Amino acid sequence: MTGKELRLSRIFRRDGKVGVFAYDHGQHFGTVEYPKDPIKIIEETVKGGIDALLLNPGVVKILKKDIFRKTGLIVRITGGATAYSKESDFHSLLYDVDYAVSVGADMVVMMLILGSKRENEMIGSISRCVKECDRLQIPLLVEVLSAISKEPVTKELALGSRVAFELGADVIKTYYSGDDFERIISAAKVPVIIAGGPKTDNIKDITKKALQKGAKGFAFGRNIFSSENPQNTVENLVKMVHTKSN
């Protein structure tokens, strides 16, 4: 077993699927209303059976380390400007892979925003980190978004996913785009998990459809921490992901 395979086994279950709680919004959105007690909300998702946490390094530092005996850790190493900036469609490299490993990461995550004026810079950062991830044997998750359309468009996200795969991504995170979502799965060639985006009342339906079309799980933030009962929400979503029929 390689180092990457070992670390991926801490993220994905034996069925090859995963449920991730993404609690990494603060540095970019700024105005997103977080729960008053971040530690409590994270602990609730772990009690609900979440497979992995996607966090910024600062949040990792305040958590009790026994949390990570029960869940995998994905650390974001890129970041965007705040809600007050006009450059919201660009994410720069904030940390190196070595630093993420030093705080306990099982996987690192970077952003690729298709159609951004600074798209080339993000692609360059990804390519450099691929080399480091291979050297350190830590998996790379690339989050693929689009600056072109307001709603998820399969053609755009499929192209972005293909670029991410060919650059060397081990896993891709992107939005569910509807009935032709299989095109994104086909383009990616590596496991795809879906992003949640703004809170919606039909997140369970979206998750079910994405799984049926080939997604390997989810990475949701607002649709978990903004729900009435985050622990119960996680329990239901994780159960859906790991049902054999999906």
C-alpha cells in the first residue's frame, strides 16, 4: 500500500465513498453566518458519522486531537479574497503541502476556477503542488468551479474536471449539474464528490441523484451547519452515501 492509498483509506470508506463536512468558508465569504460555537458544530458532525472534515489550518489547531481518531482531515491550502474584494474568482496558494502535512492532513485541497482572469496562476499552483503531493504521498483534491455561469453548467465543469485530472488531481469536488452530470464523471476519471453551495431544501434529493449518476460522495458546509439539527442531517446524508444501492 502506498502512502497515498493509506491516506485515502482514512477519507473514503471501503465502499469507495465519502461524506465530508466542509467548514472552510470564513476566509472567503466573510458574511456567512457561522454557528456561535465552531467546536460544538464540528463535534456534532463527527457524532453524526461524518467520514472527513475539510478545514482551514486555524480551525484544525483549536480542535481536540481525539476528533481525528474518528474522522479524516482535509486541509485547504489555497484561499480567496474576502467578501469585500473584487477578486473573488481567484484563489492563491496560502500554504505549502509540507505545512498541511505538519498539521495532520490526510489530504489537501486547492481551488480551480474555470474562466477566471487568473486561471493560469491557479493551474500553475496546482501543477507545482502535484509534484509535492507525489513526493510526500498525500492525495490532492481539486475543487472545480466556474466564473462563467451563475448556475452549474455541465460543459464548463466537465472541462474543468478534465483539466484537474490531467494536472494530477486524485479527487475532484464540483457541483451537481443536472441530468447530464455523467459527462463530468466521465471527464474526471478520478472520484468526484459534489459541493453543496448555498443552503437548499432539496439537498438530499440532489445527493441521491448525484450518487446515482456516479458521484462518490459529498462535501457540504452550509447545508449542514445551517440546518436545524446538523448531527441528524449528517446521519441521514452519510446513510444515503453508504447505502449499497447507490
